[in-house]
Amino acid sequence: MRPGDALLKRRVRSEFIKRELNSEQLEVQVIHGVAYLSGELRGTRARKVPDWKKEMGLIESIILQIHGIRGIDNRIKCFDL
């Protein structure tokens, strides 16, 4: 992992936290500017997600706006509590 990839990884992970999603089971790796997302993402009691496809599309578009991110490989499974 390049030094810049470590910073990008923190920025990507922060986007899930900002959206108040339970990302404890989420794995984020950034290699040469490509964000690899895997694991599970869950809504919380405080924030249910009515449309996960729309939510993930929004998150992906935000991540792609992070300077240095060149692409996303999204393999996240989404669930509500």
C-alpha cells in the first residue's frame, strides 16, 4: 500500500461513518487509488435505509469525488437490523 493509499482508505471509511451506518464488518482497502469494499454494512436503530441500492450509489459517487480515488470494486452486502 502506498502512503497515499492509507490516507485515501481513511477518507473512504469516514464516508460510511458520516452516513451513520454500522460499518464494523466492513473491510476497506485502497490499492493504487482503487477502493476495494467488502464485508457487511448495516443500518442502525437510529437510521434505517429504505433503499440500499440508492444508498450505495450515493456513497460510491461521493467516494469517487475523493481526490486520488480512481475506481471502486464494491462487494458489500447490505442489511437492516
